[in-house]
Amino acid sequence: MAKLKISDLAKIKDQVTQATSLREGGAQVKVTVHMGTCGIASGARNVLNAVMDELTKSGRKDIIVTTSGCMGLCSAEPLVTVEKAGAEPIKYSHMDDAKMRQVFNRHVLADEVQTQWVLAKGSEQ
Amino acid sequence: MKLFRQHWLICGGTGCQAAGSIAVRDALKAEIQNQGLAEEIAVVETGCNGFCAMGPVAVVYPEGIFYVAIEVSDVPELVSEHMLKGRPVSRLFYKEPATKNVIPDMMDIPFFAHQKLIALKNRGILDAENIDEYIARDGYQALGKALTEMTPEQIIAEVKTSGLRGRGGAGFPTGLKWEFCQKSPGEIKYVLCNADEGDPGAFMDRSILEADPHSVVEGMTIAAKAIGANEGYVYCRAEYPLAVHRLQLAIDQAREYGLLGENILDSGFSFDLHIYQGAGAFVCGEETALMRSIEGKRGMPRPRPPFPAVAGLWNRPTVLNNVETWANIPQIIQKGGAWYASIGTEGSKGTKVFALTGHVNNIGLVEVPMGTSLRTIIYDIGGGIPKKHRKFKAVQLGGPSGGCVPEEHLDTLCDYEAIAKVGAIMGSGGMIVMDDSTCMVDMARFFMDFVQEESCGKCTPCREGTRRMLQILERIVEGEGQEGDIETLEELAAMIQTSSLCGLGQTGPNPVLSTLRYFRDEYEAHIRDKKCPAKSCVALLDFVVDEAKCKSCGLCFKNCPVSAITWEKKKPAHIDLSKCIKCKTCFENCKFDAIS
């Protein structure tokens, strides 16, 4: 990668926004597993493996799976955010392998929010 | 045998009976008689259906309809609609949680609603291992501005305007620190980051490095331009492997993009950053000890002056700030010092991150505007004390250097001076909430144990004095306290505070002094009456059941790991002291305070 100039920062911003935004024809869903030390300690790695496994089985190409850091509410970890195009992000708390598989199959794939495990909708900003 | 067209199975379990299922059953039967349906419809009482929380419940066959929370007033409608007209009453259906649509908005949840994110602005949003995502959230824009549009003086002026003070604990104005260093003569200068977070119960810095490492890299690079440094170090403890890993990735990616290294963003300015892993000695969080440790020497403090701004790392002018301070810098440059200064109180600007832990429902990381009361943090954000039969007792701020704040001062605002006034310190942000099962003498003993173990040994008062204080405290919790112990503790504390070189000794006795200030009677009860009012110190407990208070619930009996408790229904429990191992499991399980 060549050294950046200031104008490149805006280009990268555009590219990333293009690549990660949920929109017509692009990615439809983004699943974020929060993996700070608190998340990992309470089992986020199993949760991430479950998503990856279900994603492979589904064969879908328009689902982004990514990781992120601590969301602040360490006592509710593992936390997972599911964002679908045109809908508010949904945060699930206290996830595990089995719950994650159900969320993937029924919310990510079938649009049925699994409210029993939902912490909140929306985002902090 | 009579054939019924409908069977109504009413739950007669204890839970549903308590909720009124018998009255509902009788009302149903009476209404069925009234309507002349007795030959067609059977009402059967069943055992517990398991869904006690929604009782009284009923299942109707052959349709298999499940009604919940039925009241006597619902009966006429059920009979006329469902039984007569065959139209089930949907408002009494059990609603599958998966389809009920009441998801709270994140900002309606008090935990999030009372927070304001600056240092943690990217938390949980971006992938910390991908620099592009940081850039997409306006990352490195502030650096671009600082490198191409601002002079060092302008950068410093902006930080001074912001009113930002050191978030490591001492609260020294950051802009002033930079200015001293910028004015110090010297070709070679250094920018350091203190990530040697060591207070028990504090994890703010780790979390920032894990979630948003680039904000620290960017903040440090901006300071480097301001003071004229070309090299920097992040001193991070080796116990934070994930933080070290993500920070290293961040540094590597920034270097690859030319955001670190030679000629950053084509501005002619060069700066590079390294991680130095510390072995975890608490004293290495003290600035001069930290610098010695990076130099490869034993981490011990040295007298100041000269201050690091004049002679720091390798005797060169050095700026050292902690992780949270650095994470604030990019936004101060981007949005302006005045914006930052508009948040907070007269003397404390911006926000502060706290690691909220202990006896509180929502354990986690919270960032609040300065001027938020401790009560808001503990009760609104933290959700209060988890055990219903327990009461709030005190909150420990600032770890081993800080002090406790009792109930009567809970309305104290987050402000460096206001917190100092009640005998604690803002500190780095550790906030340990304690309920009334916590013995304050034992808590002071815990922190003194920590301090004496972490004392580097350079100053005799700190090395020896903290050990003597610990011995006295251990004696008191063992029930062997003597008259005069409190006075000796106070004398030793004053001596250690005034004759130690660094913050560790100067502040180490604080937990003892602040508990003495607010909970002196607890010390006296331990020493004179040989009692621990919080029923926490094992040596001062009898392990006897108070039969007058015992409600014969059997919880102690069920939880005793060594079967030392005998109990029968409706009879008070009894503890066999010859079998008892004094593990206190019975204490923790007794809801009626019946064991002493």
C-alpha cells in the first residue's frame, strides 16, 4: 500500500462506507460479534464460530460477519449486533452457540427478531 | 362415559392457586351451569402446568388454545364467546415472546441513556483490527488537520482551551503539560502512553486499546507534532495480550498507510511508535518509574523535579499521558477545544470513563459527562444493588490510592475537586460498589495488602510502614485488635504519606484513612466488641442460628457444602460447629440475617 495523502482519507471513507453499508444489491445483513476481553471470556468465540458455521451452511453471500470491541455492558456479554438493511440494529445479550444459531436462522435469514434475547434496538449515536 | 365437546383444563398448581385459579374455576363452572352447557363442556383442574409466572393458566381442547392470566371478570366473555360462539378470546392468549414486539430502544435503557461517548465513541461499532473502518469514522482527520493546518502552538492552545485534565488520576492539565515540554530545549523528545493500568477493578484503558486502538495512535501523533517529538512508546502491561495484539496491528497498519513513520501524510513530519510491555509491577504506572522501566532499568521512581517535561525518558523532554487522555485528543482537535469545554463542570471538562464493578447490576464500562452524580452512575446506569435484601454501603473510587464514598455523599458530582473533598479521588476510573455485606476494615486490609506488595522498596516508610499497617489490620479482622490500634494506624498513615517519594506511598494509606473517616465505628466494633457489623470477618462470627429470626426456609441447609447444618420443615436450622468449615455459604444464602 502506498503512503496516504490527506485526500486518500476521504477515498477510504467512501470505499468502506460503500463496502459495509447495507443497501440494494449489496450486503443485506451485518452481524457483529463484540469481542473485547469480556466478550471472549464469556464465550464470544463460540458464538462467532456458530455464526460462521451457519453462514457457510446458508450459502448466502450478502451477509457480513465482523467483530468489534466491548460495548460497555460487560455483564451482558456475549453481545451480538444484527443489522439488516432498512431496519434498526438489534443487540442480543447473553448469547451462546445455540441461541446464535437460532438468531441466525430466524432473524438473519427469516426476519423474525428473537425478542426473548434482545437487549435493545438502535445504537448509541 | 359422557362425551364433552370441549375440555377446559384449569391449572390448580400452587402458583396458579395463589394467583386465583380456584375462583376462576368456580366462576367458570357457575357460568357454564347458567348457560346450560354443563353437559357439553368439562372443567378439569390439573396439576402445575409449569408456567406459574403467567397464572392462572388454562388449556382448552380440542383446539389446544392456551389462555394466561385469566381473571374472574374474564369468565363471562370466555363462556359466551369461546364456549357458545366458538370464538377464542385472543386478548388472553399467551403471546410467544418471539412475536411480541416490545424491544426497548437502546437510548431508552438507562445504562446507555445517561452516557456520553467521546473517548469510547467507536466502542462496539468498528472492527478494531481494520484501520479502514477507523478512517471511515473520520479517523486520522484530526491528524491531517494538525499536521497541515496547525502550528504546534495552535495545537497546544486548542488542548488548553478544552480544559482536558490527565485521566490517569492526578488530573494535571494536559495542555499545560505539553506546553512545558514544547518549551523545553532539546532536539530529541518523546511522547509516551501509560497503559500500565493496575488498580484492582479498573479496565478502562484495556477496553479502549481493544476497541479503538487507532484513537490512541492518532492522539499521540498529534502531541508529537505539538511538542516536536519523533518517537513514542506505549507502555502496556503484558497481562493485556489482546490489547497489545490489537495495538500492534494498529501500529503496523498505520505504518503501512504512512500514518506513522517518515513524512506522514506528505507533511514532512515524522513520528514512529513502539509498544513496550511491562511485567505488571504496579509502581511502573508512576511516571518516572515507567520511564526507567522503558530504559531497561528496575522500575523505581526518582525524585521530581526535574519533571519529565524537562528530563524524562533517557533524560529527554517527555510527555506522558494515559490511554483515555490520548483517546480524547483527536476529537478535541477536530471539533475544537471550546466544544469539549462546553461539557462538564467549572473545573473538570469533558467526560470520564469509569469501570463500574462490584455489587451492582450492570457491570461494565461507562462514560459520563463530568458533573454526573455518583448516584446516577450507580443507580441509573448501574441499575443499583443486585441483592434485594442488601443495602448500598459505599463506593470505592480510585483503587488503592483512593477512598470510599458512603451513602450520605452519593450526590457528589464527578469532578476532580468535589470528589477529593469527600476524601476519595477521581483516579483512573475504578468504581467498586459495595453493599452492606462488605466489611470496611477488611476492604482496607485488602488494599493495604495490595499496596505493601506493590511497594518498590525504595522509601523505607512505604516499604516498612505499609507492612506494619497491614499487620495491624490483619490483627483487627482476626479479632485480636487492641486499644490504640486506630491511633497507630493514623500515625503510620500520616508518616508514610509525607515521607514517600511517589504517589504509591503518598496515597497508599488513603483507603484506611477514608474508611476510618466514615466507618470508624466498624473499626471500634472489631477491636472492642470483637464483632464484625457486616458479618464478614470469619474469625468474629459464631456460626449460630438465631431461632427467633430463622424462618425455617432450609436454604442454609441446602447450600451447606459439608452437611454441617441440620434442618427439618418448619423447624429452625442448627449448625454443627464440629463439622463447620466457616465457609460462610450459609450467611450468603440466608435472606433473614438469622445467622450470626
